[in-house]
Amino acid sequence: MIMSGICIFVILVIGVIDTAGRAFFNSPFIGAVEISEALLAVAIFSALAYLQRTGGHVVVDVFSNGYGPRLKKFATFVILTAMLAVLVFLLWRSGIGAMTAWRHNDVSAGFLRVPIWLAKLFTTIGLGVAVTEAARELVRAIFGFDPQANGPVRNAPDQAQNNTMENL
């Protein structure tokens, strides 16, 4: 999450420098778009596992609030399994993309030739950590523990963690 914050901060600084350079000196920051694009990919994928672990993703619980404890457990298992499958697929494909970009020395097409493989490498690393976290949560859910808890906390119907607007 720290890396993600640093990337966002650098993107903001680049934006300020680019805007001030255009406004006051008629000289933009060369490569601002290319660097910002690469940093944005790093920021998104480096925060993915942290948000999954803390439950920070947007949750739409229109139907799940009415689920009983067994249906909630089953729905959690199905969702975590599907999420793990999608993340594994994305990890596999991003790894292939990063290797291909590295072999061909792909660079951005703008004024500043930023290596694309570097952002793809960080994307793959972030997805690898997210796959590990999703697998951890799935194993915890299978054994009846709260997937997002740090310790051995059993799921109970009255203790179910629910991130609704009332709890915020």
C-alpha cells in the first residue's frame, strides 16, 4: 500500500510540474503521460492484495444481507473460488506479457521512451501477491474461519463482518 501511495504522489507531482510548466514557461514535462500511465498500473496492482485482505473493495450487498449463515458461507466460497480463478488467469497472462515485453524491449510510443516491461513486471508481482491472499482467504473460508481476519476467528452468524453504510 505504501508503494501505491508513493506512485499516486509521484503522479500528482508530475501533473503539477507539467501544468505549471505549460502555464508559466510554455514547456510541458516531457513524458508526463507515459510515466503517469506506468505508475498508475503499479499503484493499482500493488494495492490489490492489501484491499482484499482488509475488505476495502466496494461491496454491493443488496441480496447477501438476507442470506442465512449457510448460504452466506457458500456464497463466500463461490466468490473466493471465482476470484482466485480470475486472479490466477490474470497472473498467468500478465507474466507472459511481461516476459514478452522484456524480450522485445517494448517501450512507450511517446516522447519519452519508458520501458513497458517494468510496469508489466510490477503488475505481475502485484497479481502474485493478490493470488496468494485470495488462496489464503479461500483456505480460511473452507475451514470455517473469517477469510479476512488475521487470527483464528470462527465465522458466526451474529459476528459476520459486514461493511455496510451503517458501520462506516
